[in-house]
Amino acid sequence: MACASCSTKDGSPKGCKNNGTCGTDSCNKLTVFDWLANMSLPNGETPFDWVEVRYKNGRKHYYKNTENLTLSIGDIVATQAQAGHDIGMVTLTGELVRVQMKRKNCAPEGEDVLKIYRKASQKDIDIWQKARDREEPMKVKARQFAIDLKLQMKISDIEFQGDASKATFYYTAEERVDFRELIKLFAREFRTRIEMKQVGFRQEAARLGGIGSCGRELCCSTWLTDFRSVSTSAARYQQLSLNPQKLAGQCGKLKCCLNYELDSYLDALKAFPKTDIKLKTEKGTAVCQKTDIFKGHMWYAYEGEWMNWHKITVQQANEIIELNKQNKTVTSLEEYALDLAEHTKVEFENVVGQDSLTRFDNPKRNNKRRTNKRKGGNKVNNRGKQGNAKNNQGDKKQTAGTKNSNQNNKRRRNTKRKPQNAKNNPK
């Protein structure tokens, strides 16, 4: 199900590309999969005559189909309101509506039963769309009026009724706000009936929507309807760091997902002893330093030796506690810690049976060719060795000859210099 901008045309989807925050309506907000749609009713049973209708940003109500209209999911209908009529979209029909009403404590019989008038005509839809187009500029002006009056409140959203006769202003505030002057300004500026409705910070995030730190759409804006209180003890039980920047959601409160796995953590912690219980041994008293809920391990350190931690299992810790209750002590924790010695060396097994990854790159050669090459190579090497020996002898003779020639040259130079020295320096 999608909004008016995302609807399909000629078999191809338009796509408003606003990811659930489009201006005309909200995409896939609090949608319900009708898993009872393909099941037929028993003979003689009449179908349930209530339908679920969704309005802007996930607001839902249940209406009785008194006119016996043939309604299906996605139909736009005109519904009963306190004054006039409202326009919404049918999101659920059939027996699953009965289940949803029972879950939300909505009685099908009572005085405050709202009805569906008719399917919305084109004129109704045009009036509804024009009213929806006015909401965004009105919100900008309304926020400016609240700032000018110095009211400690935040106007988060505006929703027009389907017949454009009333505008509901949703706001959040930490304290009580006197907005009587603000309503007068709104009525004078916008020329319509004004209704102010305060919502909580979680409800504000649910109406506006967004992307959470997990990369998915917010749970409160897609499927979560009941907002349970979340305390910091839920983070402590799950051994999470009490960092408000990581534990807080877009609403500024603790994330609702902290309650999702809390029950499984509480069940696992039932077998763990309390961390404030000390273990008495002959070597000294040990204090709990850390616990691992998934592996069932606990780390203890002796008083005065806080740097040396000893790891034991939960069963071993419970055994030591029972012995301490009987005024018995254990020699030391090292006896239990030796059983949990971990092997840090990792041995990798070769599943294929070959060590080299490039074993198929070089083709195999025949052994006969290799042996022939080896024999011929040995002969060549022998000849080469003999030639190298002769060359070495010749090199030695040449070096000896060069030494003799160098000595002769030095002698000749000395004989030429002696008579000059004799003339210059006579005795």
C-alpha cells in the first residue's frame, strides 16, 4: 500500500521517492498483513462489518460499515467525525479487524460507534488534497507565532480534517503551556476551527518517522503501537555501556528495542549468582569483575591482586558459594581456572587436500623429458667446468704479467727523476 504519489499508473509505479515522508500521505505506516484474507468463512457466518481506516501519519480508527459497502484495502472513504466528515484510507477488512479491536480494547457495541458514510467522490478527494497542501506553510507560521509569544512548546505536525473544516495542531511540551493567545492568533490567521493536542516525545517520533541507527525505519512509525516504559536497568542487564548518545533514539528517550531481548537476558541470568557475593578461599577473598552471559563464564580477582583475573564457569561459582555457606573454603581459584585453559593456537584443516592454490596454473610435464634434460645438462656442466678452469689459469698468468709491467714502469720513472733532483740539490 502506498500514498497517492506512489500509486501505480498503467501497471508501472510512480514512486514519490520520499521514503515514507511524502507530503500527501505516509507510505507503509503501521500496515498490517491480512493473513486471514484467503480463508473462507463457515456456512451461515456473516462477515465482520467493521473496517480499519488510517489517516495521516499512522492515525487509525475503527468504523462500522452500516451501509454494507463493498470495501477493500486501499479504498478512500468518507467517515463520520464530531463535526462534518473525514477522509481516510481503508487498511484492513474482515475477521482480522475483530482481532485488532480486541487487542486494542475497542468494543464493537457501544454508544460511540462511528460509521462510514460512503466511498469518497472526486470532489471529496480534491478538497482533501487542497487542505493537505496547506499544512506545511501553516506549520511554519504556527511555529513562528509560538516563538513570538515565548511559549515553551514545539509544534510538530498539523492535520486537517477531510472536509477542511478543522485543523488539529500536535505539539510537545515538558510543562503546562497557556496557549489561549496562540489559539486566537491561529483562528485569526488561518480562518478555521483549531484544536490543540499534546503528544509525547515517542508519539511525535512515531508521527514524523525517520531512519534509526540500525538503518531501518523507526519501529514506532512502522509497526509498534504500544509504547512501554524503558529504564536504564534494561541496559545494565544486557551489559551495555550507559552512553546516552547510543542508547537514546530520535525522540530523546531510551530506545524501545532495549526491551526486545530483555526477557531472554533475564532468563539466562537466573542461573548466575549475584555479582556482589564474594568467594572465600584459603588464598584469599575473590570478588567478581566480569560476566559473560552467552558463554556462562565469570571472572574473579583476589583482593589486593586486582590485575590477575581467574575465569570460572557459573556452575563452579555456585559450588564455591554453597561450600562457603557450609563454612568450607576452597584452596584457590586456580584449580578451577586450569580446567578452562584455552588453546589459542588455531589449526586450519585443508578440505580440498592440496596446499597450493596455484597448482593448476602450470601444466604437468613428462618425466622422460626431465631425465633427458638432466643427463644432457650434466655433460654441458662438466665441459663448462673444464673451460672455466682453463680460463682461470689464463687469468692468473695475465695478472702476473700486469704486475711485472707495473713494476718496470715504476723503475723507469724513478730513474728519470734522480738526475733532476741531483742538479737542483747539489751536495
